[in-house]
Amino acid sequence: MPLYLYKCDDCGVEMEEFSTISKRAKTVPCSECGKPSPRSYVSSMSSKTQQTDTDRVSIAMGVHPSQIKEAMKRFPGSKYNENGHLLYTGRTEKKVRMKQRNYIEYD
């Protein structure tokens, strides 16, 4: 199943969502402010300039809000927002968090 990236135009938070191609959403609610966030089509490889790492949100690696404390013990260094979505900064940290959970990413 493809992983889609969405970015909130208001607060800049990036979110990921797994979805089939036929059921992908044009927008998803922002995990921080709740406003509709459009799909981001910008590739991380599209610029030759050094990009700074920004906070990103992974819904797929998140947990139920009641499980945040347990997840922080099980996956040291992980941070979650109040909705239980995993917060990470940049691709390097994403790979670390995926490895902790035995997740793999298909290119």
C-alpha cells in the first residue's frame, strides 16, 4: 500500500498515511490544528540545497493515546503528540524509528 505525505498549509506539520490508490484522500485533517491538509507532491530529492529538518508526524507508527507511556518505554527516544502520532525529525530519525519497530520501507 502506498504511503502518502500531507502537509498543513497553516502550521506546516507533515503527516503520513497509508492508503490504496483508489481510496487516497485529497486532504486529511491536520494532526495538530485539525484543518484540511493537502497532499504534498514535493520530493525530498527535488532540491540541491541543504534542507533543515522539520518536525514530522507518522500516523502509521503512532499508538492509541492511552498507550503513549508504554510505547515510550518500549521504543526509547520516541516522541508522540497528544493524538498518539509519532513525531520525528528527518529521514535519518524515521529510519531509526522504523528499525525499532521492525518496519521496512519499500522504495
